Amino acid sequence: ETDTGMLICMATHGRSGLDRFLLGSVAEKVLRGAANPLLLVRATEEAKSEGAALLKSIIVPLDGSELAESIIPTAAEKAKELGLEVVLFRAHHLPTSAYASDEMYSAVDYDELIGGVRDEATQYLEKKAAEVKKLGVEKVSVVSKEGFAADEIIALGRKNPDSLIAMCSHGRTGVKRWMLGSVTEAVVRHSGDPV
């Protein structure tokens, strides 16, 4: 029986490619199997030893689910403790089925559809930002970007390199998890930020 209130802190090599897919890494196995919160930091030659002292913000990716939102109180607590900004992020895109048909589809239709999705994402983030401010965080901002979640989270982290990315994992196991991975695992593999 494990103490799920204990934070596990690990370094990850951040390798990618077929060997990573077949073998995984200790960090990813812990990510899949542990119920504990997990802090992963990429181990590189350039890694700095100052750690949290260099952080400026906590990026919190949200997808509208209660699971994703469950990280908010922890992120807010750490932001207050370390004097960091909280950046709430949501990626948005149109599923192909939303505009695919046998008829010719116009760029205007697409722009209108994506505009509606973007506005909905922004309204959602603004609502969550108000909740984070109620938790006592002074600096809260929102970012919404068209694209796929993992790609855009990694890109935002690269644009803001002194950030901690705080997110939840679905914790699925089995062949489906091995084949498809998850947004969390993709971010852990490819982001240079602590996650």
C-alpha cells in the first residue's frame, strides 16, 4: 500500500524513438503505475541546479474535463508558495467530421466554425481563471491555441522556458496505453520543462 500523499521526484532522460516505445523508461513506468503525484525533470547537460528558484510560471493545460481541472488547487497552492504566475491553457481544433462532407467546403465556413470553438475555449479559460484568483493567486493569464493538445503544450513550454507544466494523467494501463500513449506522456517525452 503506497502513500498517495507523497510526491515522487525523478529525472527523465527524455529519449524518443523506437527504443523508447518498446522499452519505456523508469519514469514513464512510474507515471503509468503510481497513484502518487509525480514531478519529472528532464536530465540534460544544460540542466540548472537552482530548480524552483528559476521558475516564473506554472502552465496548467485544461481540456474541459473534471480530471484535468483537478490539478488546479495544487497548482494554485504551489504558485502562491513560490510567487509564480498561473497560465491556464487550452488547445482547440475542429474534428474532421465537423466540416467534412461531399460538398465543397469554404474557408469562410471553417473560419466561422473555428472562431466559435476558439471563443468557447477562451470563455471557459476566463471562468477557470476567476476560480484560480479566488484561491489567492495574484497573477493568472489564459492562452488558447488552435492545434493538438500535446503539440501546443510543448510549444507553449518552449516559448516560456522557465515554467513548470502541471497536469493530470488518466492513468490508463494495458495495450491501448502502450499503443496510443496520452497527452501527459507525450509532454513528458518531448518537453524540456519540468512536468
